[in-house]
Amino acid sequence: MIKKINMRPIPLGLYALTLLLTTSCQSNTQKKNKDQAVVEAVEATPKTTLAPEQLSQYEKAYFASGCFWCVEAIFESVKGVKEVVSGYAGGEEENPTYEMVSYGQTTHAEAVEVYYDPKTISFTALVQVFFGSHDPTTLNRQGPDRGTQYRSIAFYQTEKEKQIIEGYMQALKDQNVYEGEPITTEVKPLDIFYKAEEYHQDYERKNPNNSYIRNVSIPRLNRFKQNFQDYLKEESH
């Protein structure tokens, strides 16, 4: 049985005006360049980064479910996940930039590339993490972030992955998990994934005092952890 996860975003009308102005995935970085963002990053717990040749031994999965700062942090907390990369996918434009995507000037969505060990966690479990960590019934929106760049997409690379995604979505519908509200998640083949600018990588870990991170990203991560304790890495408990 699929347990119902309450990931409904807080209605925007409940946000104070000042909070709304500071808690958007794009509001805190769209007006600053990469150098400024890096300078403002605070010291955080060092993270062990695997070399490309080490990562090549793992499987990859791709998802989009709102601001990639949030999504990256969620998948990073899951056991069996070795690395998560923030980027752009799902659109047609070549070499998109954050400024282009965040302003809705492309057909891409903010997405993540998940490197995982299939001996520890399955693709099916990652799909469960995906659906359990966001609201797939809010079209082109997650929390305070609005626009097609924040839409929900589950990407597949093989026919088997497509079947797993569609099968899980059907199970959610059959069990009426979303109480009759339609799931708006797109199921798309992965054409290409573009890695985002370096200052977006591990953004939540490096910028814990950022207002969006404090008010949106961390609460979203904590809700996920509360509901998926069995899926967490030891250090994430």
C-alpha cells in the first residue's frame, strides 16, 4: 500500500509579503552573478565528491519537481545515492543558463541528475522518493515557485523505467492518494541533461542562512525525512 504523504504547499496568501519576496528559488540569485553567489556562500560541512571515473560505475536517474536546490538536497539524503547534480532538462534549447531558465525563457525545467547504487536502492524506490517529496498535482508550481521551469517531470531512459513510473502513477490514482486531483507530472524520455552553473551545486548545504533555504527548502527536506525515515542515510537521520 502507498502511504499518503502530505506535501501540499502552504497557500501563497498565507505568506507575509516580505517572506514572499525573499523565498523564491530565483529571487535571491537572479540579480547577482556567479561570483557574488560564491562569495556569499557560508562554510559548511565538507562533502566528499566522487571523481567522474568513480561515478561512472553507478546508474543515473533524472527528475524535476520544483527548485533544484530543494530536490538535490532531498535525493542527497537518500541511502544508495552517491551524487546529485543540479541542472536543466525537458526542453529544446541548447546550453541553457540559469538566467534563461529562471525567467521562463526556455522550455526546460530545473532538474537533477541522481547517481545511485542499484544494489542499495532501486529505480522504483527513487520514483517513490520523487512522488513523496513534492506535490505532483500543482501544475507548473511547487510552493512559492511558479512557472513551467518548476513543473513536475519524471524522466526515463529505458522502456522499463517508463513502465515503472507509469505503474506507480497508476497505483497512486487507484488508491486515490490525491483525493481525485489529477497528477500533472510529465513522463518524458531524457534527451539531454545540462549541468547548472557551479554555484548551484550543493546550494542548500553551502547556504543554510539563505532565506529561501531556511523558509522553503529545509522545511520541505524535513517533511520528506519524517515520512521516509527508512530511506535515509545514517548521517541524514
